[in-house]
Amino acid sequence: MDSNVIIKLNKVNFYYGQSRALTDISMKFVKNKVTALIGPSGCGKSTLLRLLNRMNELIDATRVEGEILFEEKNIYAPDVDPVEIRRKIGMVFQKPNPFPKTIYNNISYGPKLTGIGVRDMDALVERSLKQAVLWDEVKDILNKSAMNLSGGQQQRLCIARALAMKPDILLMDEPTSALDPISTAKIEELIEELKKNYTIIIVTHNMQQAARISDETAFFYLGNLVEYNKTEKIFTNPDVKQTEDYITGRFG
Amino acid sequence: MKSLKWRYFKQSLFFGAVRLSALIIALALGGILFYIMVNGIGAISWDFITKPPTDSMTKGGIMPAILGTIYLTIGAIAIGLPLGIASAIYLTEYAKQGRVIRLIKVGINCLAGVPSVVFGLFGLGFFVIFLKFGSSILSGSLTLGFLILPTIIGASEEALKSVPQTFREASLSLGVSKWQTIYRIVLPNALPGILTGSILGIGRAAGETAPIMFTAAAYFTAKLPGSIFDEVMALPYHIYVLATAGTNIEATRPIQFGTVLVLVAVVLSIDLVAIIIRSYMRKNKRW
């Protein structure tokens, strides 16, 4: 396998009960790049994202076919523990969802419980918050409840919380859709910064956002991967007409 | 188009009706409490709550009954609460939702409606006779614990369900295991709700007569229980005995009212403890 490829999907089908949400998806995600998944609502992009850290199996009556290779191992193999996968592949959700705990405990929660053996928790908390560019705003209120932060701060806290696990990949499911423009800009800057050390896969409804922050873009429609290419190419000269129609706002 | 005036009139009509209903309930409750207070307060004295009955229960205090009711209620909580919470966790967090689980839930709801005397007979047959626990604090606590189980399971289920799914997802997405997620995130956030529902069960456990009359309650014993295998007097049963089968029903009227007043006070103070614990836990919970 190409050494730059961190995740590889082979003919992946996904079903909610009887209905098929993803059809024959084969694609590769490149290390230390930002890949954007775009497409109209219900096209399967969020479903695909949640397949990558096995979050979909929390829903009853779902089924996966095909294989998803992470570091050359199928994460859906019977001997793979999803808990182990999620430790390495972090996730940031659409709505900020900090725990009703202190800021400090939100960050230390994961490392403490998963027993990854942190020698200096204070340092890890500080480092994670700095990575998420939140440290300066919260360093004096670490023992206050995270629920008092603004939406944008909460989302950066959630990013810091995920980073504290030192994941290889960060999955982001429309991370700015619940935020105001200023907070959105901050998160986008952050993503730019984070891709030096992490592979980021982001679902977004915002075309400009995909164009601004991503290196690669995948366009999904009705559970199919329609086009997958360099972001520049997709947004300037797409190969498929459907892609062009969507990007230019003719449907979706 | 209905005129604004007409719509306001309708609104005040309905608000009025709702207020009236609330008022009627409050008045009825207040009336009962007032009646008990007026009739019972005369019997209350330091001796009444610290001394055992004397003269064939026509004089003296009710201390053994107070203590017995406290023991039985604590026993019922100790059995009902952990078992109920554990069942609710299984039903909401682990079990695959389907026909079997639905059937079990219907069963639990049915149990909540079973008359308490049936629980009493079950306790008599199973704990007292079959398991040979005899008429004792243990048998009574088990019977009462089972009696309040449906209430606690129901309340716990609702409380667990009200914890946002996003909390579970956030925790699991960090590579935290399911049990850790439940123990560290779901349960702490559900506990205030669980306690709210359980308060109802606790009140019921303290006040029930039928489940304990065959399993735990003594007609009269001046001696205090030395172990969980001893019989005890209990307030509800004492009231029942004095009011229907006592040696002198008319003469003990004030004692009956006094005992009722004490029972209400005991139930309220157990509830108060639960409410204080709950508000303490709620302090920094907000989402």
C-alpha cells in the first residue's frame, strides 16, 4: 500500500436495516491532508465518516460490507475492538458536546479512563488546549464548568479533548455548522494548523469552507462516491457534471 | 379570524381551570395534613417518641414502631435502589430493543399496579416460609424492596433516557469503553432524576401496611430488634392494629392520630434526605 495512504476503503456498502446508505465505496485517505466530504443532505457523507471510527454500530440493525483498512488492517475484522479504533481515530461532532464537567476534566477524561499512562496530566491538558488555541482563554478557569463557555469555545474544547488522546486521524462532522462566523474562522485556522500533525477528514455543507481548508474533496450523491480529486480540481474544473451542478448551486 | 379579545378570554378560561385543579388538590392535601396535625399534635411528647407502649398499648410511646419503620424503609431502599437502577441500565443501555424487551417493560408496568397485599403474600410464601427468613426485618425489607422496584426501574429508565445521546457518543468516540461511559457519564447525570422517582417509591415503602403484616411486623414487642432476623413493630401496622383490633379502640384514638402524624413526619424526613442529596448532585449539572 502507498505509504501516504492512512485509510483505504474497499467496496464498502452500508445498510440501515433494509435500505442501503452507501454503495460500493472505494477510496483512499491521504496522511496529513485535509479531506472534505461534500454532498447534499442524506448523501451518505456523515454515514461514511462514522464508519471510519465504528460509531455507526451504536445504531441497531446496521450492517457493513467490504473492508476499511486502517494501517493495513481491516477495522471491521472480528478480532478488532472498536474501543481500540476510536482511541486512534478521534471525532468532533456537529454540535459542541462537552461533558458537564470542568474544563480540565473534559480534557483529562479520555486519557485517564483509557489508561494510556499519562505521567503529567497538567502538561497534557495544557498542550491539548494550546493545540486547540483555547489555552489563553481558559487557563485561569480550568476548574470551571465547560458548560459556561461559548459555543465556539466549547467546540474548540471538544477538539482539544479529542487531541488529548493523541489520535492519528481526526474526524469532523460539520464542526462549524452550529457556530457563528467568527468562531467558524477560528476553527478553520485551527484545522489548517492541525494538519501538520494529523490527518483530518471533515464533512461540511459549506462549499466555501471545503474550498478554503481542504486538500482533497470527495463529492457524494445518493450513497455513491461521484467524484474524488484535488480540491482545486473539483472546484475549478470537475470531471462530472453532477459535481459541477452541486458546487455551483444548481441543486442540493 | 377570531378576535384577539375572544382568544384572550379563552386563554384566561383555561388558565383559570388549570389553576382551580391545582388549588383543589392542594386544598385536599392541606386539609388532610391539617386534620392529622390538629388531632395528633396532642399525643406528641418526648416520651411518646422515645418510649415503648405500655398498658396493652393504650398508653406509653411508639418508639419501637418508629425504629422498625426506619429499618424497613432503609432495607427496602438498600434492596430496591441498586437492583432497580441495574435493571434500568440493562433495559436502556444494553438490551437490544425488540419484542422481548417490550414485553418485559409491560410486565414491569403491570407489577407497579399489583395490589400490595399480593406482594405481602408473595413475601410470606417465598421469604418467610420457603427461604425460612421468618417474620423479620429481612423478609419485610425484601418484600418492600420488590414492591418499589417497578417505580424505581421506571424512574431510572426515564432518567437514563434523558441523558443526551451526544454525551455517550462523545465518550465512546474517545475510545472509552461502554461500561466506563455509563458509569462515568450517563449514571452521574441520571442520578438526580433517578432519586426524584425513587422518592415516590421510598414514601410508599414507609407507608405500606399489607406487605409487612405477614412478613415483618409484630403486633407488639417492647424489645428492640437485635438483628435483621428479628420481628419489628412498624408505624403503619401499629396504626392498623390500634384502629381495628386494639384492646381499646376508642381510648387509643389520640395515640392513633399521634402515630399517623409521626409516620407522615418520618416519610417526609426520609424524602427530605433524598431531596438534599439530589440538589447537591444537581449543583453543577447543567446542559
